[in-house]
Amino acid sequence: MIVKLNIIVMKTKRFFIRSLVIASSLILGYWGITFFLDRVNTSLVYYKSGETLVIGRHAVEAVSLPQLPDNQIRNVILFIGDGMGLSHLTAARTNLMGPDGRLHIEQMPVTGLVATHSADDLITDSAAAGTALSCGVKTTNGSIGVDANGQRHITILEAARDAGLSTGLITTTSLADATPAVFASHVRSRGMKAEIALQMLRARVNVLFGEGEYFYPKTDPRSERKDNENPLTLAQELGYTIIDNKEDLPNAEANFLLGLFEDLTTDRMKPEMQAPVLTPSLVELTDKALALLSCNTKGFFLMVEAEGVDHGSHVNRPDYFIEHLKNFDAAVKVAIDFALQDKHTLVLVTADHETGGLNLLDGSPASGQFEVAWATDRHSGQPVPLFAFGPHAMRFTGLKDNTEIPKIVAELMNLDNFPKD
Ligand SMILES: [Zn+2]
């Protein structure tokens, strides 16, 4: 016998309303089991016989997170999906859960748009766009934490650190790559990765998680360094605990933690490119960073970058970027859960730029299958989406220039040492 079910998703977590729904279901002759389904941010699901439920793609309803009261913000978690435009989110949603579902990112109640052009090019790179997001200044492509004249500017992370807050940077690519680098180093060219690694350590960021090619001395086979510096020795002198595998992650208790892992962004669609077994997921890294940083009662600033959307879009591969966007979305969920509990945490999700000029063409809502068109294998000039959840999230609605984002964050966190203009 095939059991046919009817599913009703309730957004409420209030006991009274739940009880009312259960009572009315009994009166109306519905029967079934009540249970809680956190995965889709719902609290009550009940069903009866006689209707059809497709468990899987279309089971996830369009739900959205609540607006939280405008409490004082203590913590900010900034997610940067490298290369992630609106079409990437739409493609991932349609493929993973159908067009009527919602990614966790898309459940965030406030949306905005961000203009991404750099000082010298309508099409930005990650260095200039990242510098805009970290320092609030326009700069030329390739510049890290400095303006178009090479003048260094304080970053939002440095301002938070100087105010006594804890700080963290997580990436699924090299820690010395542009996006993490712009928050804790200042150089004219993104190619100066050997120097960037040293500066990032001296910036005394509490949590640094990413790939470590430029943090190993050149004697180490994993190293990309050409000089004789040993960043690991420097890290130890600065008080860092250093780990390089997933097994050491859960028990690592340190005020300064440097986690260097291998192949965080592998093309997992290719069987020969499996992530090494000792490589943690972005969810595990985000979870650990939040556990460590939240010990500081003054608050923290954490940036989490996922690189795979950009990588997958440079090679025009939907399967590649969707896989990585799914992992990114799962990491955002970790932050959303933290913010729901904490009520003093702002979660922002945006991108540095769009990659690929992606568009969706023919497709069917029922199958979740669609055709894609790519305008380029490089970056595009499209504005990128911004999603906000937490106190004062409404400050991020509308079209913003990317340089406005850190200024609003600094104002909301009372970081007086961050320039307002
Ligand atoms: Zn790129």
C-alpha cells in the first residue's frame, strides 16, 4: 500500500499556535505525527492520509527568517561568495530544491544590491572589490588594503581588533589569496603572497583558516615560498597554535589559532579530485571559529569566503559552482543559527563580483533542469546581491556601493577608529 501524505509547514515556534493547529487538525479529522524540522527553519509539520507529499526537491517551502529587534550589535559575520551573482543562487536553488524552495541565504529577510566596479575598471577583481568591502575605499584592480595611490587604509577587521574585539578569517582557498588578504594586509599587488602571509600573521587575527602554501617555509613540500622566511616560526613567536588537519580542529583551544589545510576547494565532480580525508568542511571551520571567537564578550568580526563559485564559473561549470554554493549555504546556516540564539549578531552575505555573466535559459520548474548561458569565463560588471539578517539588517537594503558596506558595519559596531568617509 502506498501511504499518501499531506504536509503543512508552519513557520511559528509558538506553543499556543502549534497547539491550535494540532487541535483543529483533530477536529477536521486530520491525523498524523507532529515533529519539528529545523532544516527548513520550521517548527511544526503534520500530515494526514489521502494527499501526496513529494519528499525531496519540493519539500522545502519558501520560508523566511524573522526580522530581529535592533539590539546593539556585538558580532558581525561577513560571508563573501567569490563570484556569486543572482543567477548562481537561482541556479543552485532550482537544481537543489526546485524554483519554489529557498536556500538558507535566500531566507535572510533583508536584501540589497551592491555595485562592484573598481577605481580603474568597470569589471573588478577580488583584490579591489575586497579592499572596498574591507577598507571602504575604491582602488585599482590587484591592490590589497591600499588605495589607488598605494596609501594604506585601516580595515574593518583591524578596527575591530584595535577596539578589543576578536577577529577571524576563513577561506576555502589560499589564506594569502586576495579576499582574506584585504582584511589583514596592505600591499600594492595581490601577487605578493609571501609578504601578505607575514603581514596577516603580524596583524594578530585570532582565527586564520585556509590553505597554507605561503605559510609553510620553502623546505616544506607544501610551500610555494621562494624566500627564506619561516612564517610558522613567526606564528609561534606571536603565540599561534598551528594545526593542519581536521582531527585537531575540535579540541584546538587557543587565543590565536592558525589552521592550514589542503585542497579546501577541490573540483569534487572529478573522481580523482576528492578532498583529502583530513580536510575539514566549511561548515566545520565556521562552527569552530564561532565557538572560539564568541568567548570574547566584547564581540567579534569574522569573514568567511567560499572560492568554489568563482572557480566553477571561470571554467563555466554549473555542477562545480552549485556543489560549492551548497557548501557555502550550509556554512551560512551555521551563522544564522548562531545569530538566532545570540540576538546581537549581524550576518551579511554578499559577493565581491559576479563571475561568468551567467544566465538561465530554458528550463522546467518540475524537473529543476535548465540550460545555462555564459557571457564570459571572466568576471562581469553585474551588481551582486546582498542578504542581511540580524539587528539593523534594514540598513543594508537598496543599492549600495561596495565601499559603503564596511562603513555601515563600523557605525553599527561603534568602531570609531574606522573612517566614516
Ligand atoms: Zn575570479
